[in-house]
Amino acid sequence: MDLWNGNSAFKSFTNAAACRTTTLTTVALYMLGFFFIVFLCNFLHILLRNLSQPRIISESIVGLFLSNLPIIRRHTIGEETEKTFQYIVEGGMILHMFVVGLEIDPHIFLHLPSKEAKVACTGVLTTFVMASLVTPFLSIPEVPNVTFNLCLSVILSDTAYPLLTRIITDLKIGKSDIGRFVVSASVHNALVSTILISFGFIIFDPSKGFAYRRVKDVFIMAAVLVIEIVLSTKLTPVIMNWVNSENPDGKPMKGSHLVLAVAYIVMVCCFSPILANYNSVLSAFLAGVFMPREGRIAKMMISKVNYFFTAIFNPLFFFWVGLEAQLSQFGAAHIGTWAKLIFLFLIATAGKVIGSWVSGVMLGFHWQDSIAIGLLLTIKGHFHVYLAIMTSTMKLTSISTSIAMVFMTFLTIIYTPLVVANIIERARKRSPTQRMALQWLNPSNELHVLLCVHGPQNVSSAINLMGITRGAADPGIMVYATDMIELTDRIAATITHHSEGGDSVTVTDPTVVEMREQITNGINAYLNDDGDGISAKRIFALSTLNSMHQDVCILAEDLMVSLIILPFHKQQEASGRLNLGHSGFRHVNRKILRHAPCSVGILVDRGLGSTIVSRTSISLHAAVIFIGGKDDREALVYAGRVARHPGVKLTVIRFLLEATGDSVSSRITIAKSNTTEHQEEMKVDDECFADFYDRYVAGGHVAYMEKYLVNSGQTFSTLRSLEGQYGLFIVGRGGRVNSILTVGMNDWEECPELGPIGDILSASDFSVSASVMIIQQHSLKGELDGLQDEFSIM
């Protein structure tokens, strides 16, 4: 007996160990599968990026494809797995709709009807009427059901506000008048449609074929919902304000307070589902709408849920969609299936377009703008895909019909980049073309400069640049101090989109907020102490490094700046030498040089930031190197502004070509200088330099030196001889016509974006205390690829 018991115990232990091993193996396989799905989504998104398709398209393709592979359905997916995915999706949709509601301001209806509200409501009305008239003939439900068709009409009238906002922001029209208008209209649209769906759930019961609920049940559910809304509106601010006051920004959140806040929110969201059997997803939306959006807790929930939705939930969501909607049951061979897909898409699109056109006529919009607005407001998103799948799960429609509705949702997304491209193209034709450069700036006009910084390490040099660039106090200078912030997944999760079409987005990441505050405090301290003639505004360019140049160029064109100043990608170390720098920002600088809508300056800071530029005594010796060409002329004009600063002693050094003798090289030099193009360029150089000489050199404000050189070798040696004499060099990047004095230098360049002269002066073996400003003049030949953010087209 003891032996038998011992064997049983051993067998039980062995079985338990085997079970544990199997469970761990299964979990590991699921985790591996999840990472594989994410990898495929990222890879496909990279391939579709050239088509400007949003990430949801790549995620849907990967999810539907993988979940419908026979090997996965046969050997991997079981009943328990499907239930697990169902729970994850339901939980994710509750969180998603709560945050969607939290980002919407319900007070928008308290104001007088705005243009956005009129367009949104007209689009909802026309789409609802058209869908109500047509859907009965499409046999969408399994059994003819008028109530279902009415609910479907409301869903077709809806707009996926979060997805539309993200797409418009990614496609760089978020700050334009039409972009702001569409975002604001989509908020009105989403709020109206979702509230109609929420109220419809009180009257009709989807689980019973949309039959009318009993009057008693309707009153109970409505009363419970009223109590939930009152809790969200009245009690929530009290609790959240107390939690926020106990946990100010900059300090770690107390765990007990966080648990209390989250538990209370969960209680409010579960109030009506538990007590009145109301839908949990719609309950979360209503609770979010009526809760306060301000405060640390609200911002934290928005950022965390958005990060979860983007990084984890989306790939699993579309995998679940594929599990529930087997593509083999789509019924592609039946014309009725395609009729449902096409007519649903046409109803959703035509209804919005007609509504936008009608309201546009009354509001005086151009017909092309009205159609574009209608097409953008047609977009559907995750919530609509979820509802489409649930209709088949609840046996209201066939799987074929649900798949058709899912595909219809994707069709409303795919064409969006084409609409935006048309908007940009029309705006480009209306946009005036002018040369934005210092040389062409009217002296009586204020100079606008986009001064970019990577972080607090650039503040001191940026402040000195503001001071020496201001020129005369009247008209002065307008500086847009711009933070170049790399968009990472962590930062993207903290972005809050403004729901009323306001100033794009707000970043709540603590590191970014602290960095921006340091920069702002440094600039404000300088302006308060010595800000005469300087106006400054703080903005930021938030983007991935691949598209950062577009954001900077967009800002530059929108703000009508004449000069963009960029920090060099290398920073000076304690030893005085430059480090290897950030290669990503180097590529950003090079792209900006190619596409900028104005002149561009790159500052190599080797001590300018540590120099205290006084206005009472000479504290900075600067030199401008003038060889010739449009970039050197631009550098000379910039140097003229620097020369006005009482603390700067400027020297202009002109390199002139000395072609004497009868050698072959001398004759070649003379022949090249006699070409028509070179003669015209020299004439412009002489005129520009003569004007500078009369203004500054003749009066003794600027020192003047001439260097007669024969070839680029002498240019190099002359530049090296200037080491240690100046704290700032101002040079042109290039733009010279057949200049013998720089020929061949391109072969030596370590950083071509600095030009041959700037590269020599910025070399690691040159002075450790000489900063260099390299300037490139705007050329109309280099047109901007995108369009300015705040362009006006409506």
C-alpha cells in the first residue's frame, strides 16, 4: 500500500510538472506569435509608407491573413483561445471608448452652432436618411428588421474621430484651416452618432433581434445611466482634484492614490452594466465624455491607454477579427455579397459628401473643399469594425455580410491620403512663390528666424545667436525658438489631440515637458535682461527623424521665416573636440538643406554658448569669409546684422583670385573666369560687396582684409592661418560658380552639409574655441516636397 501511494504521489508530481511545462510552452509560443505579428505589421507599414497609408491598414492585412491561415486555425486556435481573444478585445474596446469619450469636450454643444457643427450634423442627417431608404433593399440582417436598419444607418453616419485625427496629423495638414475644420467636425459627428447609439441601446435590445425593451426596463436603465452621468459630472471632479493636488506634476504618483482613482473610474464605468445590464463599451464612452479631462490622472490614463492600444491591442484586435470572420465564408462568388459591400460604401461616402456640399453651399465654401471634407468625414475605425463583427456573433447578420462591412470600413480609410494629396496640390497652386532670404529682405521689415534646438545644451548658444542677429532694435527680429523632438513610441503615447481643431497636439511626457521648461526659462531670462528688439515665441517640431525635416520646413513656410538656424549634429566635449554626434540629426540637417523654403544656417558651437557677449565692450571677435557666390552673399548680409552688435568686432576677409604668369594653370584660371556665367556672378558679388563696404567698412565699424590666392591649396593654408584669431566664423556653404579657390576641396570633406570652407573650419584638428556659422541661401530651384502646416485653402 505504501509503495502504491508512493507511486501515485510520484505520478501526480510528474503530471503536475508536465502540465506546468506545457503551460509555459504554450505561453512562450503565444508570446512568440505576438511578437511575430508585431514584426510583420511594422514591416508592412514600412512598405506602405510610400503610399501614405496609415498603420491600421498594415495591421488589418497582417491580422486577417495570419488568422485565416489553415495551419493556424487547425493546430493553434482552439475554443479557449478564441474566448481569451474575445475577453482581450472587449476589455480593449472598453478602454478605447473610455479614452475617446475622455478626449471629447461635451460643452461644445453649449456654444452657438458653429460651422463645424452644422457640417457634421448635416452629414449625419443626409447619410442617415439615405441609408434608411437604401439598406432595406440590401438584405443586411438575416431576417428583415427595420430597427436594425435604423441602427445601421446611424453607424454609417458616424466618423472615427481618433483615427481621422491621427491620419490628418501624420499627413501634415493638422494645422491647416481645413485640417482643423475636419477634426472639429469629426468630434461633433462622433459625439452625436455615438450618443444616438447609446440612447438606442436603452430602447432596443440587440440580443433579442433589436426588439423593444419593456417600459420598466427602459426606465430602470435610463435612471441608472443618469446616476452614472451625475457621478461622472459631479463626484469625479472632487475625487480627481484631490488626487491631483496630492500628487503634483514632477513628483512620483502615490500608489494608493492611483489605485483609488482607477478603482473609482472602474466603478463608474461598471455602474450601469452591472445594475441595469447596459452595454459596457457604451457605458465607458459616456463615463469618459462627462468626466473632467484636466489633471494628471486624466492625462496619465489617456497616454497609457493610447500606448497600449497602439503597441499591443491593435495587432491582436485584427487577429481576432480574422478569427471571427473567416474569409473563406465571404462568398466572393455571389454578386449579392459585392452589392452589399459596394452599396454600403457608396451610402457612407455619398451621404457625407452630399451633406457637406449642402452645408458648404449655405456657408459659402468652395465645392472642392466641401467634397474633401465629406470624404474625410466618411472614415470609419476600430469601433465600427468591432460592431460589424458583433452583428455576426449575435446572429443578426451572416459572416459574409459582416466581412463586407469590415471591408467597407477599410475602403473609407484607403482613399484618405489621395484626398489629402489633392488638398495639398490645390493649396500649392494658390501659394505664392517668393524667395525667402536675408539678401531679399526689406530692411524695414522684421526678420523672422526659426531657431532650432535639440535640448538645453543648445540654449546658451541660441541665446547668443538671438543677441547678435537682432540687428537694429527697430524693426528688430522675431525668433521662433523651436524644439526638435524625436517622436518615439513612449512620447507618442503621451500625445493629446485637441478636440476642437485647436493648435494640433500637446505632449505630456515628463522628460519632454521638463526639457521644454528649461529652454523656455533660459530664453525668458535673457529676454527679460537684454531683450530689446527681440520678440520670441516657443514652438516645437514633433516627428520621427525620417520626417523631421518636413515638420521644420512646414513651420518655416507657415511662419514666413527668412532663416532657419540648425544646431550641428556634433557636440563639443570637455576636451574641446567634437564628438561623433547624432547621425539621425545629421540626416535631418541635410534634408532641410535640400528642401528648405528659405535660407538655412548650421551652427557648429565650439564656445559660442560659453561666451558672454556684452553690449558695453568687445567680447566676441568674428570673421566673415567672402569668396563669391549666392551663399557667400547671404553670409555677408547676415554678418551685416552681426556687425551692429556693440559687443562684436567683425572682420570681413575677402579671398580674391590672383591669376598671373604664363603657366598653364594660370591660363586655365583666366579662361574659366572669362565665361559669361562667371562674369555675371562676379558682377553680382561685386555689387553686394560694394554695398556692404559702404555701409560698414567705410565707416570703420568693420575691419577689412584681402587675401590674393592662386588655388585651393592656398585657400586651405590661409584658412588654417586664421586659427585662434576669431571666436566665430561666418561662411557660405557653397553656391560658387567655377571657383578655382575651392576646386577639389569637396574630395576632402568630412561633412559635405557644411560646404568646403565650413568643413575645414569645423574640422577636429582646427581651433577648439572657434564656432562656425555656415549659411545657405534659399534657391527657388529647391522646392519644398510638402506644404506648410497652417496653409489656408477654405
